Amino acid sequence: MRSIIIGTAGHIDHGKSSLVQALTGKDPDRLPEEKRRGITIDLGFADLDLGDARVGFVDVPGHERFVKNMLAGVHGIDAVALVIAADEGVMPQTREHFEICRLLNVQQGLVVLTKTDLVEAELLSLVRAEAEELVAGSFLEGAPIIPVSVRTRVGLDELRAALREIARVTPERSSDFVTRLPIDRAFTMKGFGVVVTGTLVAGEIAVGEEFELLPMSRRVRARGVQVHGALVSRAQSGQRTAVNLAGVEVGELERGMTLAPIARLLPTQIVDVQLNVLPTAPRAIRTRSRLRVHLGSAEVLARVRVLNSQGEVPPGRTGFAQLRFESPVVALHDERFIIRSYSPAETIAGGLVLDPQATKHRGREMAKTHERLLALLDSDRTHKLAVLVAAAGDQGLRPGEITARTGWNDEVVSRVAKEATATSPEVAAIRDAEGVLVSTETFERLSQIASDEVKRHHQREPLARGMARETLRERHFAHAAPEVFRSVINRLERDGVLVSEKDIVRAREHGQELSAADERLRDKIAQAYEVSALEAPTLDQALAAVGIPATQRTHARKILQLLLDNGTLVRVHGEMFFHSQAIEHLKGLLRAYASEHEPDRLIDVPGFKDLAGVSRKYAIPLLEYFDRERITVRAGDKRIILK
Ligand SMILES: Nc1nc2c(ncn2[C@@H]2O[C@H](COP(=O)(O)OP(=O)(O)OP(=O)(O)O)[C@@H](O)[C@H]2O)c(=O)[nH]1
Ligand SMILES: [Mg+2]
């Protein structure tokens, strides 16, 4: 069965609540003060069963002092019933509520002319003409205008038929988004505990599931769920929903919080938006203006920074701006909101969230920022994704970060990401770097930087095998996700630009070309170690033996490093090096010793000294080296020979 939410709208005393009561049999005014004063103060709710459709009414107050309460309820409605009393006609809050619906992009609705029992036919047709004029050119142009009276019950059948038709044509809510329930009421119920209510704008809430209350990030559990006053196992998007929560006290809750799945949505304090200032606004919205922003069921104060050179968006115009909230709030890309002036509180503009996790913009980046925000207005999701990813720079975006910005569920994120990266990497705007999305531009830039840096390193250190991976990462990828760094290196390897060896990267063609003189030097050093075998010389001794003057020691050390890199020499301890042949020979001796000492394969230090024919000075470092290499393992003051 279709289930839709209809909000009332209109001036104070025009008969909104009476109409809801006449249709549903339930008085939406529940507060004692409302009953006493005969006005609506806060949101009221009632359901109407139309057989093939269910309507959840959100009844709003018409009093100008309570527009903020109206805004907490109107954000999630499918359609509006704009109520105009036939004896008064269009009044200030008729216009204000109607403007709010337009700014929130409400798409469906009708006009109800109430209290027709109080007026003559002539006046009624005047009011009808007034209503037509009001809605001309809007989503309500051509919508039904239904005269009713709750006294005589004239027009109520027609109204029901019109509501049924609205339910029929209202599009299903998209299932592309993660669950989001902006809370409009929180209270305790005897025997139940804490209950929150709201319009479930996206996703589902099932009994027993865990959720998170934002912006405080508190984990709670849905103990029970109610829709249309009946217990259900699961509430679906588009339904007025009441959730009985475990894990939170009522005193910690307030209107404006959001119930969402755990760790999916993020509170924010800086958002980039498009503002749409009403032609009737008394003045422009200027940089530094302090404003009331109504987003979801929340009202939050914000400072604005207009993103144009004039620093203002005049009445009747649209413009880009950044809002800096005074307290954190949940905001998503494509979400609409209302702006009211700080004092007096009047509706002056509406807006659309473009980048919900924005950063402060520098003045000289204005043109780029403009271009980006303009692109975010585009309805194509792959395009939007490309823009969000580009804005994330070297860091790139993980799927979860995309959800936190757009509310898209995993399926949609992965589908859009696939579409955006599917085309050949040369033309796709974004690339998938081991699951992190990064713009192709960024990826290419980082690849270029990495290959240039490695080449520069070879120029600086022609004898070094390559550049330490970690140095490259720290120097140029400090802001990049680790996945992006790895992908860039992998890509350069695949393209045959770089070769990565353990913790070193080098240019593929870098072969450590040596001059003839250096080659001779290299061979001599190797020889010095080779002849000394296990009686390894100190570095100074070795270099002296080769006849290298002290002034060339630095150069000779680089040659020595080459011998270490290519495995000719082995560093056993500090500056103590051995020729690899000597080490291999010794390993052979150890193996033979072990097979003679089966099954325990034990050797002690004196035994080892004898076996190797070396003094204690070499024996200890050699044994420790074999321990590190897992050829031996310590067992008390002896060693077990492993292989
Ligand atoms: N004669 C007559 N009176 C009506 C009709 N509908 C409502 N009223 C009266 O108008 C007054 C205001 O009605 P409400 O339904 O409270 O008006 P409202 O629009 O909900 O007012 P707020 O919520 O305060 O903005 C009440 O005294 C109703 O009895 C009607 O069709 N005919
Ligand atoms: Mg009312």
C-alpha cells in the first residue's frame, strides 16, 4: 500500500488542524497549551486510511512565532495541503509557508479553501482567484483547489479523492540512500522508555538494529518501531516513524538530531551551498551575516561567506556561499534547507547543500571553487562523484567517505564508482587506487612526481641502488592515502618506468653504470674481503689494503654499498662485513656439524669458534647474524642449528 506524508501549511487560524481532525478523527493539537489557546504551537500528527493509500499528516502551526517548528516538520513531506480560510484569504504566513515549500522543492500538493460555511459564493470565488494567483508558475499551478467546511462537511469527500490521487502520482522514495531519520520529537513513554519520532526520509529501521545518534555519535538500539500508531518490525522510507530507543536518556535528545546507521554519516560544520534569496527578502545575504539555517529537523546558527567578489547575494538572486555552523549538524549533498534572518526571524532564502564536508576557501581559489560548485549542481552522479573526488586531492575518497557526503548506499557508491572508472583509464576522470578513488589528474601528477624524484635521486646518487620507498612517500605522498601511493608505484612498475625492490625503488634503466676505474676499485675491495675470508678486515683495513687514500673514503664507501646491495658482501654487524663466499662456506660447515649432532643439533660458542676457526671477536657477531637469518636459534647458552 502506498504511504505518503502530507504537510499542512497556511496562516494562523485558517483551519489546518480542524481539517486534519475532520479527515482523520484525531485532534493533532496534543499540548494542553494548544488546547487552552486554541492554536497550534508545535507539530501534530495524524493518520488517514484511504483504503488503497495511507496518509500521514504533519500538521504545522500557522503562528509566525512558530515557523521554526513548522520547519522541523515540513522538510520530509511528499505533498502539501495549503490551507486558506475563505473568510480571510491569502495572509502573510500563507505566503511564507508556500515560499518555504517552493524553496524545499516540494513537488505535489493541493489548495484547500476552508471555512466556506462562513462566506458567500462571491467571496469564495474571489479567494479562489487569489489562490490561483499565488500559486501561478509554481508546482501548485493547476493543482486542485478544494472548498471545504468542517462544520457542514462540504468538500471532504472531494478532498479525500484528491488526496488519493496525490498518493497515486507521488513517486516512490528512492532506495538509493542510507537510513536517515531527522528527529522532530523525543519523549519518554511509560513502560517503553525513550521514544523518538520523525519522517524516515531514507532507508529502513528494523527492530533490534543498532544505530547512531548524530551529531553526538551515540550508539543506540531500536527496541521497538511504530508506524501509523501500530507496532511494526520495520519502518520504511517515507513513513512517519516512532522508534523506542535503548542506550540513551531522553535528556540527551533533542529535535534536530539524526538517527543513522553506525559510522555512515558524519556531522559537519562547514558546507558549500547554493543560496536562493527570496525576492521579498528585506536585504541581501552578505558575507559575515549570522543566519538561522533549518536543515532536516534541525535549526542551527551559521555565519555565511558569500563566494563571489561582491560578497553578497541580493534579493531575488542565487549565488554560491559557504556556511559555517556554530554547532555540528548532519548535512548531505543535494539536501535543501531554509534560511531565516537572525532577528527578526523571517524566511529570507532557501538553499541546496553542494559540498557537505567543505574546507575554507582561499580568495584566489574563487574561480576554481565556482567551477566545482557549478559542476556539483549537475544531476549526473558520475559527474558529481568526479567533482567530489577531485576536491579530495591527493587524499582521494574511500567509499565510506562518499556515503558520508552523499548519503548513497554501498550499492550506489560502487555502481557509480564503477561507471566513473570503467572507461579506459586515459579518459576516465577518476581512478580506483586499491579502493580509494582519486582524480586521474592527481594520479598522473603524483606518478610524474614519483618518477621525476627517483630520476633526480639517481643523478644525485648514481652509485646508490635506488631511493628508499619510505623517503619518497614522506616527501611527496604525505597527504595521499597509502593506497594511492602503492597504486602509483605499481602503475609505474607496470609501465616499465620504475622497479621496486624490497624497500627501494629505482628507475628501470638505472644499472649503476660504473666507470672503468670504479669497476677496478669495486673488484679490489671485494677481493680484499674474499682473501681474508672469516678473518674479515675492518673497513679501514680493507680500504687501506686496496690503497685508497683517506680523501676518497666517501666514494669508496659508496662502492662498498654496491657490493652490499648486490650481495657480494654481507653486513654481519655494524661495520663488520664478510664476503658472501665465506658466509656460505661457514653455513656449509654448520650443516655438516648439525648432521653429526642429530637429533639435538646443538652447538655452543667454543664449538662454533673451533668450527669456524675464528676468535670470539668474530664468533659472537657471526652467531648473532645467523640467529637473525634464522639459521640458528638460541637455546640457553647454546644454539640449535635450524637448517
Ligand atoms: N465555521 C468554521 N470554522 C472553522 C472551520 N475550520 C476551522 N474553523 C475554526 O477556526 C478556528 C481555527 O481552527 P484551527 O483548525 O485551529 O486553525 P489552524 O489553522 O490549525 O490554526 P494554527 O494551527 O494555530 O495555525 C477554530 O475555532 C475552528 O473551529 C470551518 O470549516 N468552518
Ligand atoms: Mg493548527
